[in-house]
Amino acid sequence: MPLPAIPRRVKIGDAAAFAGTTPRAIRHYHAIGLLPEPERGSDDRRRYGYDDMIRLLWIRKMTDAGVSLDDIRAGFEGATGIEQSLARLEDSLASRAAAIEAQRATVHRLREVGSPLGLLSPLVSSRLLDLPPGALRSTDLDALLVTERIFGPLGAAAQATRFITLATHPELRAEEDRLTEAETALDDTVSPDDPRIEDLAAQRCAHETALTAAADESGVDESLDALLDQEDEPTDEEEGESRMSAMDAIGKMPYDFSPARLRYEERVIELLYSADE
């Protein structure tokens, strides 16, 4: 059986097709000095020979491995710094592999939980999995999401105590709903000097005190203590996101509070602080 016609040199399109790249990429390799310019035919078009194709195939292999074009060129030139470049690449790939594994774990947890609760850190979500359906409201999840961003998983896991207590004490949930509705009514039509603010702040303070007492009585924080004995707080790298200071984060999270609502929030903090003294 005769061999097919074997060309001595090929055009750029055939070279690109064989190497699994594109003519545009090859032209870029020429422009940056990674691939020497080949001979040109009588039609002034580039023609690639065996040595050109070997180099092109090595370039393709190394780019597929994630080696930068600059480092590939340094390797071809025999520069000694290529080892350091490969070490950095290995570290980068290890970090990417860890990030992918963390993403897989999050997706698995999300599928297992079956709700956005699975997107929160395991330290938070594991505390709330045993609550009955509907006990945890979307606004509760929103609050946990913000707290986790500002104070980290430990802060959100501690806040979960509040929502567990609300879910297991209907009378406290009803009072929470009433207070939330009253707080929402503190819009721009209400003066910051309105006497109702002081009364409502006192009611909120009393409610928070009752919540704390109910949580202490039920021992709900024992589950948090058990979790903390089993694992450390995830690091920023494990969380896959940068961590800013709590004060910086608070200053960047917008809330559409009226002056009356801001005065109310300040007064609640003052009353709670004085109650702890």
C-alpha cells in the first residue's frame, strides 16, 4: 500500500491544524520570539518544516500545562529561572485544585441541604439542619449571610442560636414579627425625636433579653460548643474570599434606614449595653 503524499513543508493553516492551535496563535508566537520565523515560499507565505512543527508541538504541550509563554521562551533559551517558574506554577495549580475541591464541597452541601442554607459555611448550616421546614425564613438566611461576611463563620454560627430559639419558641417569633413591623414603620415620615422610638427600643431590648434567657434555658448553645470542639474556624483561604475588618465591612453594607430608624438602632445598642453593665 503506497504512502500518502508527505509534504516537506506545510502552510500555516495545516501547521495550526496539526498542532491543535490557530494561525493567529502561531503568528503571536512569531511576534514574541517564541517560534522562529520559517522560510517563505515563492508566494511569500510561511512554510513550516519538521523542526518548526516539533517546537510548535512542545509549545502546545507546555501551554496546556499552564506554563506561561514567557517561561516557555526562557526554557527554550536555557534560562536557569525556569525551575522557579515551574515551582510557582505548581503552587498555583495546588491552590486552584484546593479551590475547586472547596467548590465541589459547597455544591455537594447545597444539593444535600436542598436550600440556600447549604451555601453558608458548614459551621453555620450544620446548626440549622434539624429545624422543621419553614422554621428558618429567607430574612433569617439573609441576616446569616451578612453576619458571616462581616464576622466570619463563628459569628454567624453564634447568631444561628437566635434563629433556633425563634424557631422553637412561637411566642418569641410572634414578638419578633411585631417588632420588625414596628421598626419598618420608622420611615422618613417619623421624626428622630418621636417619643415612640424610646418605647420601641425598650421593647426590643426586653425581647432580646428574653431571647437570650430562652436560649440559655434550652441549652441551644451546647451544639455550638460541640462543633467548635470538632473544628477550627475556616481561614480566609478556605472560605475562598478576602476578609476585611468588621468595621470596614459594616461601613460598606448599605441599609435604607431613615434618621428615625438610625436613632432607634443607636438607642437599642445603648440600652443593651447598659443592661450588661
